[in-house]
Amino acid sequence: MTTRVPMDRLVEFGIALLKERGVPDESARKVSETIVETEAFRQSTHGVVQFRSALGAGLDAQAEPSIVADRGAMAVIDANRSLPILAMLLAREIASRKAREHGVAAVTVRHSGWIAALVPHVVALAREGLFASAWAQSSSCQDCAPFGGMDTAFSTNPVALAFPTPEGPVAADFSTATFSMGATSAMIRKGQKTATPRFLDKNGQPSCDPAVMKDGGSIMFAGCEAEGYKGYALSLFNEALAVAAGGSANNPDVPGSQTFGLTVSDPSFFGDPDYYAREMKRFMARVRSSRVREGFDRIRFPGERGFAALADCRVNGVPLDEEKMDMLAGLAAECGIPPLE
């Protein structure tokens, strides 16, 4: 059974939950709004589950991120073990300002926890008329083996992209692996398998069963058996970016942390904004005019389903299954706040 919960009600529930855990009022609101919007955007494996993990091991409810380097178009933020969303919101603010000033900006965050979905952050920047890309890396997750290897040495190292168009932002958020660990864990809980091999068992044999992850297996990189070197290359780049920002490359022998960052540009620095709007409108119409393959109803742009889901949730509420409602009820009981109705 699915329950529809009004977005504002879910946000207020999240605020109450976070405040009971010691998060200051304004920070609780910012974090809760981001989590609820993530859930509404169809990022369900990275949405309200964050209410359970928002204050993971080593995070400080009272901590605030700080700027440790600020030079020209670049900045480095130390999350100081604060809530990761707060560090990303600060990164967004700085990146937007610097891109307006310099045309481009690169802002990195180190010593953070799990940032979850990246898409709400790049979409927010695209709504400002900016190009944005984001990357995130975990120093300790053992999810993926190098292409051609059997032993894990990478997290799923996601990447997100967004840019403005006359029709609104186009956005994508994806792991450099075939699945995020959140999606993989959900499949394991439900006993689901994939139609084609997306995993490797502990002996390096391709598998359709995500449960091999519980016994020394790994998730294949995007491109799978034939072209997994593509996702592998993106993931390696992600690790290098983390090290450049002062974070740790994948290393299970050190305390776990996440490093993430934004690269943002202002297209008005590169050309005429009116030309950009006209040419993108023409090109998008050309893309949509493609003949549609059997099994598809029309041509969509990345993020289109998410934006439609978000619009629906604003009117009809956020759909939550029984598992999520039970999880939130348990958290409410733990924190002594009223449960969701």
C-alpha cells in the first residue's frame, strides 16, 4: 500500500525529527526540504531514507561547514563533520556567486558524510541559468572492482549534470557503476534480480543476483562486461578529484568520509544568451522529432520524469510505501515526536 503525504507535512516531520536529534532550527529546515524534494524527484533510494542516516557515525548535529581556501574562481570547504547537505548548500552558494563573477567556478567539499542524491543541487543551479556538474566519492565503501579485476577498490562514485533550456533544466544523476549501492540494497531486500548480468560474484563471474554483494561480490561499472572501462574511467577521475580536494582516495583502512564538489559555468560569458535560447529550442525540437522505437511512447530528456513527479507531489503529496512509512514511524517513536498521519 502507498500513502500520499503532503510535501509540507513531510518537511515539517523531518524538521521535528532533526531538531530532536540536536540540529538547529534553520539547518533542520534546509536539510528536510532537500530530503523531501529528493524523494519527490523519484530519487527514492536517496530520499526519506536520509532521515535515518542524516546523522550517521561521526557527524555532529551542531557543526557548521567552513571555507578553508578561497582564491579566484575556486574554493575549498571543510564540512567539519557537519550534515553533508549543509556543506553542499554552502558550496552551491559560493559556486553560483563565483560563476557570475568569473564565468566558471569549482568548489570542493572534504571531510563530509554521505551526500545522497546530487540532482537537487545541480537542478537548483540550472534554474539560475547556470551549467552545473557534481561528483561525489566515498573513501571507504567497497562496491566496485577495477575493470578486469575482482577485488573492490571503489565506491559507486556518482556524477550529476544539469543545464538550462527554454523548456526548463535538463538533468541527470547517475552512478559510475551500473547501480547505486542504495538501489542495490533495495533489490537485495526485495529479492530482485536483473535481466542481464550487472554484478560480479567473489570469483569474478558475472551475475544477475545483487545478493552476491553480501559474499564478496561487486557491482559492475556502467557499460558492464563489454564497455565497463567507460564507467571505470569516470570513477578513476572521481577519485583523483577527491584527492586534489584534500580528501582520501578509496582506502578502507582510514575513517570513512565523502568528498564532493561542483563545477559551475555561466553561459552568458561564452556567447549571446538569446542565441543560446533560440538554438537550444531548435535543437530540442529536432531531438523530439525522432521516430519513436517500439516500447517507447515519446522522446524524453534526462530528468523529465523527475520534474513531472515533483510537480505531481506538490499537488497530490509524496508517495511512500509501507516500508518507508514503517521506517518513519519507528524514527518518530525513537525521537518522541508525533508520527505521520
